[in-house]
Amino acid sequence: MPLPRTLLARITLVVVAGMVIAQALTFMAIRYERGQAMQTLMISGVERDIASSIAVLDRVPAAERPEWLDRLERPNFRFALTGDVDTPPPASGPLRQFVDVITAALKPYPVLAVGQVPSMREAVRMQVRLNDGSSIYLLARRVPMPMSVWVIWLLLAQLMVLGFCAWQAARLMTRPLKRLGDAADALGPDLRPTVVDENGPVEVARAARAFNAMQRRIAGYVQERIQILAAVSHDLQTPITRMRLRVDLMDDDLPERDKFRQDLESMRSLVQEGVSYARTLQGSTEAERRVDVGALIQSIVNDYTDTGQAVTLAGDAGEPVATRPNALRRVVGNLVDNALKFGTKVELRLSRIETAGGAQLHIAVLDDGPGIPPDQLESVLQPFYRVEGSRSRETGGTGLGLAIAHQLTLAMGGQLVLGNRTEGGLEALLRLPV
């Protein structure tokens, strides 16, 4: 049987199963011991009553014995002056023990025959010889001691209480782990730590303090590196601008002037994208609001078509969703720009998909370019990574476009997945929660 997936359910299952087994064994032991005790008590009482009754019938005259039969009858045994024993002796162990106890108690009256009564449950017929040579036929029934219904209900109530206590104990143990997991999931690309409650048992408080300290250290280290990247990128703009001015003042007939201008333009583009990427890592302060994604994407497509680019749109985004429109516009723009660098036409497809985790909005950007080697589909989402060969520096830019789109997608709670199309080209699929 497969185990539950959550730690809470597993701990509860193990504890409750152990308690159920222990309770069942205890119940069986108590029931067996109680049954043995009650059986001994019942048999000892029945045997004395039967022996006393046989002694009375032996002492009264034979003519008066019929009058005493009704007087000596009890719920679990009665006597008769005539009859026969023509059935086999009892086969069950408890019934044979019942017969042996009665036979021992009837001494010195001998038991001539014993047979089980087929028509009655747990009943035997016995032929006993009196001192005058006549026989008395005894019909004795073994009455088992039933278990009271309230005992079963009490056991079930105990199991319910124990199960609830086990669930509560497991919940107290796993709740801090759930808080740590939620805090880890909430630590997004903006690295804004979610402080975990440090109250509770010593071990839990210690783990929470360590996790909070770890969040602060990670945020501090990353923030420091982002600031360095932003500062270097920003400070490089001034000397690049001066160099650009000096190149413009150079003589037009210098053969290296155009090459210098081209190199400076590449440096300026790299610096600008570095600053943009640093701002992206610092997180977006844009608030979410309900947006008609279909209209937003259509406006982006119209901007490209107005400039003569082969960009088309298909599908429907459905009802408006809550998202960050400026971040979404930037992500889609970066994906379209990347597609146009390596393809001749770009198609955007909108769809709303129902998944087990809820509805998702899918925005697919498809091009007809050379695609990306499968082993580099994850690497191109890293900053400053460029695919060698077809996606060179001249055509591939600085390698920050997809990285910025990836970071912004994560900040919006979405997912960016790249894949090669079977008919050729690249598909960039943007999945956003609805």
C-alpha cells in the first residue's frame, strides 16, 4: 500500500496504526481472560446446581420424581425421566470441557451416555444413572457470556480520541516545517525575505532563527553584487560617452572611425542592458492590477507590424487577469525581439489552460529561426550567455534579453520554458497563473 505523500499524514498513520494494533491486542487479551473467568464461574455454578438437582431426584421416591422436574428446571438445564441419547458426543473443545466438568461434579452418579443436540446450539443430552438403577436424562446448554455493546463503543471512542491526539501531535511537529517551506517558496527573485515566526519549541525556534539569518545573508550578498553590477554599468556610461564624442570629432577619412563607433555602440548597449538587468534583479515595485491580456498583447503586435515586422497573433486570453502589465509587456517584447533576431516571422499564441494547480494563461512566442541546441535551452536563460554559432555576438546581442524576461517572469509568479519546434524554430512559452 503506498504511503501518503505528506509528513503529517505519514506520522499520523504510523502513530494511529500502532495505537490501533496495541488496542486490538489489549482488547483481545482482556476479552479472552474475561471469557475464561466467566466460563469458569458459569460452569462452576451450573455444575453445583445440576449435582444438587440429581441428588434431590435420587432421594425422592420414584413416584414423586415427575412433580420435581418442573421445580428443578433452570434456563440452561432441565431433566426428563424418559428419553434416549443417540447422537455423537460433542466435537468442540469448550463443549467437551463443559461436559467433563458436569461429569466430575455428578460423582458418584455415573454418566452412561453423552450426545450433542443438533437442533440446539451448545447443548448436550446426558444419561445419568441413579442409585436405584433408574436413569435421569439431562439436557444442559452452555450459555456463552456475550460482550456488552458499550464496551465496543468505548473502544471506538478511545481509538477516536487517540487518533485525534496523534493527529494534533503530528501537526505540531510538521507545522514549523510547513512554515519554513512556505517562506522558502515566498523567497522570489527579488530576494525579499519572509520572516518566519521564531516561537515554539527550542528545536523549532532554532531552525526558524537559522532560516531567517540565512535569508538575510543571501539577500545581503546578492544585493551587494547587484549594486556592484549597477555601479560599474552606470559609471561606464560617462567614459563611453566621452569616447563617442572624441570619435565624432575625428576626421571622416580615418579608416578606423566607423569601427570605433561600432565598438562603442556595442559597449553602450551592453552597459544599458547591464543596468536594466540589475534593476530587474532588485525586483519590480509595480502593483498588480486586472488587465485584458489579449488587448495588451494585441497592442504589442500592432507596434511591431507598424514598423513592418512580420508578427501575428492567434488565440484568445479569455477574461482579464491580475498581473503586472508593464513587466508583462517587457517580457513579451524581449521574447519577440529575440525571435526577430533569428527568424523572419514571429507568431504569438494565447490560450487559457486548466491544470491541477489552477488555471494558467499561456503566451507562446514562435519563430522560424535555427532554434537552440537542446543542451543549452536552460543555459540561455542565464545572464550574459550566448549560443555559439548561429547566435553570435553580431546577431545575439549581449545575452541579457532572455535573462531579463526570465527574472521578470519569476517575479510575476510565472514560468518561462524554451523548446525547439518540430518544424524548425524556437518556441518560448510563458505560463502565468490566473
